[in-house]
Amino acid sequence: METSINRLKEALRNSERVAVLTGAGVSAEKCQVMLVIGTSSVVQPAASLAYTAKSGGAPVAEINLERTPNSDLMDIVLTGKAGEILPGLVEGWA
């Protein structure tokens, strides 16, 4: 009985993950701009969200300490500490 309950709990956790990732994909398809901040851009499926946004027509910017495997896809690549770069971006938008 305990094993069945544990399997059910795990199935529910997995379905929640699928729902979150599906929602992220839909949001990426519809976004107007995507900022990819502080990531290796290697771990899937999250790493593919930049591709999804780009294919939906959104400009994509990467802010990271170093270039990533996705850097060539990006419209803008800003290399440095996000905590130093982001305040300047926010000021520019205000």
C-alpha cells in the first residue's frame, strides 16, 4: 500500500513539472522579449526556451559571466555579473 501511495505522489509531482514546463513553453512562444540570465544554457528542457522565444519572433538577450552554447543564437550578449548589468538596463527602461 505504501509503495502505491509513493508512486501516486511521484506521478503527481511529475505532472506538476510537465504543467510548469508546458506553461513556460507557451509563455516563451508569446513573449515580446526574453532575457536569459545566469545560465549555462545546457540543461534541457529549460535551455530550449530561448529557441522557442526566438522562433516566436522575440528578441533574446543573454546576460552571463561567460558565453554559452546558445550565445550565437542571441540578439544581444552581455558578458559580466548580472547584478551589475541589470540595474543599468532597468534604469534605461524607466
